[in-house]
Amino acid sequence: MILTRYLYDKAKVEVSLKAAIKNHYYQEANFWAYELYFSGFQTTVLDILDEIYTTLFSENHPKLGRYIQMKKATNNPELIATIIKNLTMKNPEIKETPNTKFVNVKRHHIETFMTKQPEELPLHKFLRQVCEYRVVGKATETEIVTFRRNWLDVSVLSTIWMERMIQYNGHIEDDKVVFDNEDDYELFYEKYDYEPDEQPLEIQMNCIGSW
């Protein structure tokens, strides 16, 4: 189990992203894609989008494929929303026309998906502000316990949490996060302890799945 920037189960976020695109849910698909992207899994997002294009769109939408490859050279965050926008607005079963047009998403359109920090909020209320959607799938008993009691040990498998841990002199010993001293430990938790075990069940289920 790996937890993302907002403590979502990464594996279920991937499934949720695929489902949202197939259902043409543009906003939700962006939410899942950027949850992965800004957690440090940029390559994973692009691989998923490539897989969806190849599986569903490549036969009837060759121009879209060339457009996606061209846009990928830009290598910026809005690239993700651009690809998703063009996938969700097209029917994979209908052949593209000679005058097919594509949409180019701008940076200001994705600001809502940028990583937020708690501001003037108790930390334990932060996840209620940012965990808008529920992942596809069911949580196991082991996942529930891990989410509530050992969330940091699995969240540092995401780049964003690894960087945060290192900033406060944390490191991993025997698959557990430890800090060099008590002061570093307290400073880290004062800034980043979102208290997943104290969240309403609705938020916990949003993050790791229903049970």
C-alpha cells in the first residue's frame, strides 16, 4: 500500500482514473491524475493515459495519438489535463474526421488541482477540504489499520512525502519512519499530521475505499 499527497491509496487512484476517463468524467479524471502527478508519479500518469489511448482510441483516432505525442514534448503539468480533455470529449468508437480539432488546456485551468497546504485550519480538518472523490474499490482490514495507525510509513513511498520526511531529518529503519530527534519529530507532525484515524468514516472511505 502506498499513500499519495492527500493520503489516497495509490493503486485505487489508478483504477479510479481509468474509470473516470472511460465514463467521460473530465473533472474527476483530472482530480485523480493530479493526485498521482503531484505525489511524484508523473510517469505513472502518462503510462495510464497511453494505455487508455492505445486500448480504446488508437484504431479510430490516429490524429489524436499524434497530437498527444506532440504535447508530451512540452512536459508541463497542464499536459495531463490536455490529454484527459481530449480523451473524455471523444467517442472511441466513432472515427475521427479530417477536420478533427483538439483542445489545449492552459495552466490557469488546473490551479485547483495544485497541491494545497493547510491554512488557518486545524490539521485534522484538512483532508475534509481536499478529498473530494471516493476511490473505486474496497478497503481490506489490513489497509484500514495501516491508514489509521501507520500512514506515514507507507506515504513516504510517494516522492512528496519522502521529501517532507527528509526535510525534517527523518529516515527509514526496518520499514518505519524515524526522526533524528524529538524536536524534528514534533515539527514534522505539527505541520503534516493530518490525523487520518480521526477523520469521519466518509473521508477515510474516500481515501482507501468503502468497507
